[in-house]
Amino acid sequence: MARQKTTLKDIAELVGLSISTVSRALKGDKEIAAATRERVGKAAERLSYQPNVFARGLSTKNTRILALLTQGLHFSAFYRECLAAFETSAHHRNYYVLGCSVTQDGYGLQEYLPLLRGGMFAGVYFLDYSFNDAGMLDLSREVENAGVPYVAAYDAPDQPQGAHNLVRVDFGEQARQAVEHLLKLGHRHIALVTPWARPQFFNGYLRAYGEAGIVCQKPEHSCIRVGVIAEDQLMVRADEISRQVLELEPRPTALFVPKAILTGPLQFSLKRAGLTLPDDMAMISTKNVREFGYLDPPITSVSVDIHALAETATEMLVDAVEAKGEAAARSAAVPTELIIRESCGAQAHAGRWKS
Amino acid sequence: MARQKTTLKDIAELVGLSISTVSRALKGDKEIAAATRERVGKAAERLSYQPNVFARGLSTKNTRILALLTQGLHFSAFYRECLAAFETSAHHRNYYVLGCSVTQDGYGLQEYLPLLRGGMFAGVYFLDYSFNDAGMLDLSREVENAGVPYVAAYDAPDQPQGAHNLVRVDFGEQARQAVEHLLKLGHRHIALVTPWARPQFFNGYLRAYGEAGIVCQKPEHSCIRVGVIAEDQLMVRADEISRQVLELEPRPTALFVPKAILTGPLQFSLKRAGLTLPDDMAMISTKNVREFGYLDPPITSVSVDIHALAETATEMLVDAVEAKGEAAARSAAVPTELIIRESCGAQAHAGRWKS
DNA sequence: CTGAAAGCGCTTACAG
DNA sequence: CTGAAAGCGCTTACAG
């Protein structure tokens, strides 16, 4: 098999030039005569030449391959949509993305470390990573040690300016908008199912009450904390959570569930418990996941603009890669949007609640 | 940035040997004295050595990177679960998987072609690809031209033996099992929403009726054909299809929807049309997608065993890669299983309908 | 049992 | 404007 690929040498022989000249001509070096540039280009096309990525990688030290590192990549619809968006924006710059999924039981670290240390990645995206997680922390250290540029997309309220490239996702603002929406619809007792390592959601929740001038009854009490969930524990955990919600006193009329992975199972679980949604219980989530549109009722959600996120992160990362470490760390924020569907009782009239 | 990585040379200097010896020692070459093997191994560990993947790729011609090529990879929950399974099985053999998504509007071909032609991939998985699709066809030709070994996982009833490595997924059998399940539950008018390029589903559908000794009324008539669906057309198409289903005369009591991507939207659409599920309309799908478990009602489905599929495909592919084209094409089949949930009216008692 | 050398296919100073 | 040469970091016949 492994047919002979065409190399620079083949082209050089065909046009009667040296491989150095061919190499330069192909990358459009202005030093090379326009006529020979053209001649070489045609020959390359005729032989359907493609540079060997490994040879190029070996000499330039830029493999043009970016890694997306995150926990439970394939487990989360949101992360997968991000991967697709990153891919698209990377392709615009002639880069490629390899999705690397790390699980909470440590899978991933030893799988991707050889590639990372072996110089496979020109740069790394960290998506929504939690410094509280030991595995991710190890990985981010390894990335730094390997001297590979990276950009992190997550909520970093206390991040010192310039510590690393950062696309900030504002969880507090997401919570604020979500709870504001519920308050406007008349809800007063809103339970929060919050990831334990993310105080931002709770803060935003309180902020919304404050801004609306409404007193939040027993906020701590309405706050259900949940950690990492294994894939096969999803329904079991959802049932536990819905039980907890229903035991709350007074019983909440609405639920804010930032963890998108829980939304479907939790909705299902509440219906099984005999509730009519959204009348007996409104629900709002974060992240814009396609499936939200045909859950019953469709889920209203507050989300970052995934494409803006991808564009911003890719631009930063590619710039950092091409600056070879000369560039200072940058940071940017990505806006949040409210996508109204039906799970909160509002009619999904286009844009009605958009502000 | 780009800190100096440790190379063979560093180790060689440390232990006072040549890089050839170090290289051999590290791969456990028996020719090398056990004592020096150990000494070298320790030095490598101390310097946390990892071979540069590009240098290795350049000289061995095996990059250990596999590509998963399929249409709408990130769009389909099933494909994503396959990607995760392929990754895991590839890691066992020390290979890596890069998911390459091709869309029907041609996105993907020009994105991945440079990598393919550039020698990036040691092998390729084709998942469920349709030879009727021009883009995929081009890609598969390119893979052959590049001399890259591949394995295809799809239904290939008429595939000449040994044309290429094949893991056969039996769509006809899936349809047979699905319809058999519905017939056992008493349904007699079953509509089929079938991908236009897959006559196997229709054949399996007829076979189930035949085996049950039940006359299928107007089979052609109950068959709704559907092609590739763009991501943003999902709900629109689902509404069209549910309208067509409800206009069928006599009206079907059950629906077989092999395309998993349609299942949720279609269920949603039928409910919006006022039907109670599963009483007014039973529904069965193919592929085992996690989300099916918390749709309302949860979807009963017939699926290949994804992990068996991954194991089989990876073994074939890696063997082909390492045989460097010496190996003859192999072929294998992957079993189908019925996963009973509630969308057909059967109670989801564990294993009750399992055979 | 170990080493010197060539080669994988590119890029990039350095000459001319 | 073009070319000869060194180098990226590995592997692998070929000697010894």
C-alpha cells in the first residue's frame, strides 16, 4: 500500500529547480521570480502535492494541530457544539482541532500526555475547566511545562490580569439573567441546582433578587449542590435532586439548573413525580443545546454565544502560537444571551423577553 | 516559551551511549543488554522523555493517528458515542483518533484533504458512510489513493468479499427486530420513516411481517422517505413528516424511525399535534442514544453494540496499519440488540422482551 | 552488544 | 533571484 507521495523533490525535478526554490515558491516568497512561482505552482497542482505534515512539523515546530481539552467532552452536548465551532474557526486559519476528553476517573491524562509531550499540539484550548479538579490541574501544568500556548474559556472572576489567555464566560451574569427572567414572570421561590465549585451562580442568583428589590427567602436553603456526575448515574442523580427539590419548604415554583447535562433527566424526573411543567415547576438552564428545543416543554436557557466564543478563543490561540511566546496574554469576554422557549411559562414569542 | 524538550540525545549524553542504542533500549530491543536497557529507561524517566511524534512519524511512516470520517459527526449523538468508543479502543493499542466531520454542503473535504494527503493519518475509520453521497465518495477515493488503510462500518449487503475492511452493521436485521417488537405488541399498521438510500430498512420491515405471518397492508404506501437533513431544518422536517404520517390511510398506530436524529423532534411534533404517546402512536428507533432515556416517553430502540463495533473496527484497522498493506481485507459483523423503554407501550421490565 | 551513518521531507539562514 | 547545506529528532540497516 502506502503509495509514493509526491514530495518537493519530485516537483524540483519536474521543473528543473532546487527543492529550496520550490519550497519558497510554494509559500509565495516574494524573492522568487513571479514566473517561476507560477511554474512551480502549476507543477505542484499537477502532481497534487501536499506537504508532509510531519516533515513540516519537525522543521517549523508548528504542527498546526490544536487540542481541545475538557472534562467529559463527548458526554456533553454543549462541549460537542463548542468543538464543532472551534473546528470551524480553526479551519479558517488553517489549523486543526483534536478533541481530547478527560474523565473524572483520570481517563485522558495518560492518553494525551504522550501526544502533548511529544510535540503534537501547537496550542491548547481549555474549555470550562475547573482548577478544583486534580486531573485537569495536572494537565494544565503539563501544558505550561511543555511550553505550549493555550487559551482558557471559563469563568475566572479572580484571575489576575495577564496570567494566561482567557476568554471569560460570565456565570454570575448567566445566573442573574436567568433568575431575572423567572422573577419577571412572577416566580418568588426559585431553587438553584448549582455545581459545588461555582459560587458565581449563587452570587448571580442573589444579585437578580437584589436588583428586582425582592427579598430572597432562605437563599442558602434553596441551594442544592451537585458535583461531577458519572455518565451512568445521570438518571439516579436526577431523581435524587428532584426529590430534594420537592421537599424544600416552601416548595419552589421554579428551578435554575446551570448544568445542561442535568436538564433533560431532571425534567423527566419531575414529570414522573407527577408535576405538570411548566405550571407546577418552571425550569431554566444555561448553555444553548439543540436538544433543549424538543424536550417537553422546550427548555428556556441562558447561554454564551458559542460562535463568538470560538472565534475569540481561536484568534487568541493562533496568534499566540504564531508569536512563539512573544505575545503577552490577552483576555476577552463573551456575551450572554437569553433564549426563551417554554419551560418557564413565558410564551416563546420571538424576542418578546429578549432584553 | 517552547521550552527545550528532552530528546534522545539528552539521554544518550546522560548515560554515555549513542542515540542508536538509546533508541533501541527504549523500545525494549532484546539485542540490547538488559542492564543498559534498565539504565536507559531510568534516565528517560528522570528526564520525562517522550519521543517527538513528528520525528517518529517521519521515519516510521506510522503516525499512530487514526481519522474517523463521517457525515455530520458532531450533529449526531450516535456518532459521537461511537467516536468516544473508538477513542477508547484505539488508546488500548496506543493509537489516537481525530474526528473529522463532513457535512452535506461539502464542508470537510477540503479541510481534511491536506491532512490526509500530508500523511497525517495512519488509518481511517469510515462510519456509516453512504456511497451515494458525492463528498464521501470523493473522500474514500482519496483515502485509497493515499494508500491509507481503512475500515468501513456500515451496512453492505452487496459488498464483494474482501473489497475492503468491513464491519458490517445489519440495517435489515435492525428493522426486522424493531417491527417484530411492534407486531408482538399488537400493532398492525406500522409506518416507516426511512432514509432514501437505505432499502435495507424496508426489506427488514417486510421480513418481520412475513415471519409473523401477518399481511402488510400497503407497505409502499406506509413508507415515508427522507434524505439528508440540515441541522437547522430538523424541527421543520419533523413537522412535515408527522403531518404525512397522520394523513396516512389507515392511520398507523406505530412508527419506525431509524434515523435517531429525527426521533426527538418527531416525538415532540406528534405530541404537539395532540397525540398521546405511546397510546395514540408507538415509536421505535435505531441506535442507542443516551438522550432516548429521558425523552417522554423514553424511546425503545434497536442498536448495534457500540463497544463491540469499536473493538472490532479498531482491531482490524490497527492490524492493517501495522501490516503495511500486506494483510488481506477482513470483514466481520456486529450484533444488534433491542433496548426496551416505553415508547412502544411495553413496560420496561428488565429483559422482558429481550429476545 | 553497541555505534556511525543515512534517511524520512521539509525549512531556512547563508552564499553567490 | 536561486542553490548547497545544515538541521529538526527519530529509526534502522549495516558494520564491527
